[in-house]
Amino acid sequence: MTLLEPVMMLGAALGGLAGAIWGFGSGILWAVAGLLGGVVLGAILFPLVMAALGIGIMMITQGPRAALCELRGKSPPERR
């Protein structure tokens, strides 16, 4: 199992829980629809959000040029 599968399962669980809680105030059918919608959207969107956060943290800690070089697989330029 790679890192992607647990992140997708966590996103599906959190999305399903949030959808069910928000839908419960309107009725049981809305809670079920929110649960199913949250599971699907959570599994799709949560890994994308985590990747964007990771890239953002790399940009803050390493600087934009070094972070982009690392994403491309090149070595960052040496500082003089």
C-alpha cells in the first residue's frame, strides 16, 4: 500500500462524516446523500488538497526555485 491509499481512505471517511452531519439537520435522506457524496468527493479532493499543502510548505521552507527544481527531479542551484 502506498501513501495515496490511506490518504484517500482518510479523505473519504472525513468527507462522509462531514456530509452525514451536515445533511442530518434536513432529514435522514439528506444525511445518506451527504454521506455518499462526502465519501466520493472526499476521496477525490483530499489527496489534491494535501498535495497542494505539501507544495506550499516546500515553497515556504526551501524557496520557490529550489522547490520547483525538486519537483522536476533536478538538483537545486548552488548558492554563492
